[in-house]
Amino acid sequence: MTIRQDGRIDALIIGAGIAGLTAALELAKQQKQVVILDNQDESQVGGLARSAFGGMALVGTPEQKRNGIKDSAEIALEDWYSFANFSDDDKYPRQWAKHYVERSYEDVYCYVKNLGVKFLPAVNWVERGLYSGGNSLPRYHVMWGTSLELVDKVMAAIAPYIDTYVHFKFNHHVDSLLIDENRVVGCCARPIQMGNFNIKANANSSTITDTNKKHDNAALNFYAKHTIVAGGGFTGNLDMVKQHWPRTWSKPPKTLLNGTHPGSDGAMHDEVAKYGGHLTHMDKMWNYAAGIPHPQPKFSGHGLSLIPCKSALWLDADGKRIGPNPLVTGFDTNYLCQRMAEQEQGYAWQVLNWKIASKEFAISGAEHNIMIRDKKFFSFLKETLLGNHRLVKQMQTESDHFIVANSVAELTKKMNAIAAENPIEQTILQQTLDDYDQILARPESQWNDDQIRRIEHARKWKADKLRTCKPHPIQDSKHGPLIAIKVVLISRKSLGGIQTNLDSQVLDNNEQCINGLFAIGEAAGFGGGGASGAKSLEGTFLSGCILTAQQAARFINKG
């Protein structure tokens, strides 16, 4: 079936990420005509889900029960509120939070399982909380195959409907919404002429390394009964990130890496606001504290988000331990980011040894978790049990921010080579390491350090014990060489966005629905313009995309 630009369709979806694809699938099942517009090439269908790790916060699953975890919607909601810090005005975020914990099993877990997605048997315990709340129980489930597997399964489910009910229009940039008598009736888009670009491909993905896209002058109007904004967040636009930087934090650092994609530019947020849509909680973001430049960048400022080792020491630019409370990953990511924003030089160091790195070091996303992405179970098990030396060696070779040395003197020299504007004194670094190692040289009954206490706490959960070293002196020669990683803040997800009701309808400043307009996924702050509130329990993003898309489709299918 050919869709004419002046024809009427049931739903127009702006964005072919996992939220847009899920909405299209649910509408096509009810024989609705759907057009999906996306500003990237067909090879990038699925958006950021193509490169994400693929963890989901889920409640009441068989995996939890097999691990002896007695979870419930009531417990999960209490945990959610402890992190969200909702105000009395957060009516819609509260509704979405409640909907999430009550429906994550049926509408996310069972939904993706029916698509053919599997989860690893271990349930991880993240965001345990530092000074308040957090996940009181483990509920972070990892998809076998990463979220790229989810994209593939959703696309396989959509395949029978393509050209009959679902019509993709790739390389189309949406310029504006179309309004008729106070109703959104579609959008205006321009086809993008692809310039010179190269596509790196492997068995699992393809990546445009240099888009060089150009817009021609042939603007097209696409009309629909319903228009769904699924264009993602705004954290690929670093100027916008800095514009909405939390006011209670230190000023945004000059060096800020992009952990998403420049296509997540917030343009649709501005467009929706132009027509009365209410933007809320734009200062709430889920950035990460440990970014390094991507060794093979695909766009300006492209960064990798490291999963910081629990046993690494976080040091300031002078080589002193950041304190008074030590930084430890796995408890409160928002707090780590806040402390990183305080660093006057805009960066920090993580110092560890090879033993720690081989057991604990990881990089977020599908690209560097190839054993999970490619579903190589025995190789994954081997690296988990014996250490991921492959990844450590890879970063040693590829990244100048990942430094390996056989002595403190050599480590200091190499660190100063990439931080010449603020060189570290070897004596200060040596004293910092000696102070920590002297604690660990004592009997365990005399260990008195908050970081060590948190490491020991993490190791009591079996899934974390597999990925967390038993505390030992960093300078222990048996576990060398030494490693230092220069890290900076990196953008990732926007927690706020376009305010919506529980049917994913866009609301104006008076809480009235804007007829014909919906927002889903990250564009809607994963529901209600900020379902997570101040900070996320982690793993609520892909799930939030699915839930918001389902709600929009249910409302449209009822009409």
C-alpha cells in the first residue's frame, strides 16, 4: 500500500526507537494504518536501544523468586518514592510510577518474553541507595542479547505488517507539527539526502560513522488522526543539557561527553511546547559519572559510559581521595554525578589494579558486552568467573584515558601526560594509596573504611559477589599492574520531558489534553513528564518506553 502525503492515516509516529516500534506493533495488531518517520537510516532502526545494555527493573518475576527475592508492587513503589522525591504537584509522574510497578510484570516482562526475549538467571542489585531509599531488593534483569535483541524481536513481530499496516519513512526530519482547529493533524517533514557516509557492519549491528546529512527543499505534509511523539530525549544536545543543569549542583563542566546521539536533540520538545504542550522536570537527568572519550568516535564528543569498579579509588585532580564520603558505584548514581560536578578541573581519576579491573570493570552498552550481545554463554561464563581480561587489554590498547603502569612513579608520569594542566605530585598519589592499603593490610576485624564496608555489603549478594573483588591492597604486586582511568561526566537520559496523562496524551499548562497528540518513551520522561522523579531506580527506561507506548496504543485502539 502506498501512503500519499495528503492521505489520512490512523497514527503517525515520530521516531523509530523502541517506544515508537512498540506503539506501531500494537496498533498494527488492530489493523490500524501507521506511518513511522525517523531521521536516521534504516540500519539504525531501534534508536538507542540498538546500543544500550538492556537492563530492566521488573517486579515479581520468576527470576526473582528463584533467587529467593520476595518482591511486590507495594515494596517497589515505596522504593520508587524514596528516590523520586516527588512534590505534591507531581500527580502524573506518581500515576505513572504506580502503573509501572503494578504492570511491569504483565506488560513488560511477559510482553517481551512472548516476543522471544530471555533474561539472564541472575538478578542484579543496583541503586541500593546511599542516604535515602533506593532498591531495597534486587530487581535489575539483564536481557540475554542486550536490548539489540529486543529490537530484533520487535522488528520480527512487525515484519508481517510492513507495507500492509506499517510504513517506514527513514531519513525524514520532522520540522513542525500541523494544526487544524486546535487539533494536531500530523507533521511537516523533509526528506534527508544522505551525503558521504560509511557503514561499519557486523553480525549484530551497523553504524553510520559519518552521516553528513543534507535537507532538500521538498517539505512533505503527513496527516493522521493521531500523532505520537517518540523522538527520544534531549541529552544528545549538550547545550540543552547545560541549559537545564540542576540549579542546586555546581556549574556544568566544560568537558561533558555525549553518551547518547546528536539526534536526541530535544527539537520535538520545543515543537510540542510551541503548541502549548507542558514541559516539566527538564532539570532531571540520568547522566553518568564515569565517561571517557570513545576510541572510535562516531560524532563529536562521543563518549563511553564506564560502569565504575566498586573497588577503585576515586581521586581528585590532585591525586587525593574524594571525600569525606568515598564514592562507590551501585548505590546512588545521581550522588556520584553530583560529586563529579564539584570537581574544579572537570575530571577525576579512578585508581585500581589489574585484578580489580578484570573482575569489576565494564562498559555500559551492547558494543563492549559482546558475549551477552552475541549470546555466547560459555565465553560469558568464563569471563565472569576468570575475569574479563579481554576488555581490559582492549581498553589498554585503544584508550589513552586508560593507563596501565608497573609502579606509582610510572603511573604518575603517564597520568600527567594527559593532565599536564594540573600535574599530580607522585608523593601525594603514593600517600593516598598507602593510606588505603594500610587499612587492608590489617586483620578484617580492623577494617574501618566506608568504601570497604560497602564492598563487603555488596559481596553478600551472590550476583554482586561474582563481579566484586574481595578487598585487598591496591599496590599488592600479586594483583598488578596498576591502572588509572581519567573520567568525566557523560550525558545519557533525560528524566523529564513532555507531560502526559496515563493514556500518553500530551497535556497543556492547564492539564488539558492537546487533541490528537501523544508522547511516549523518553520524550515523555518515560511517562507523565518525569515518572522517575529526581532519580531512577535504574532499568526503568526501556520498560518505560514499552509501557508508555502500550498505553497510547490502547487509547487509540479504543477509538
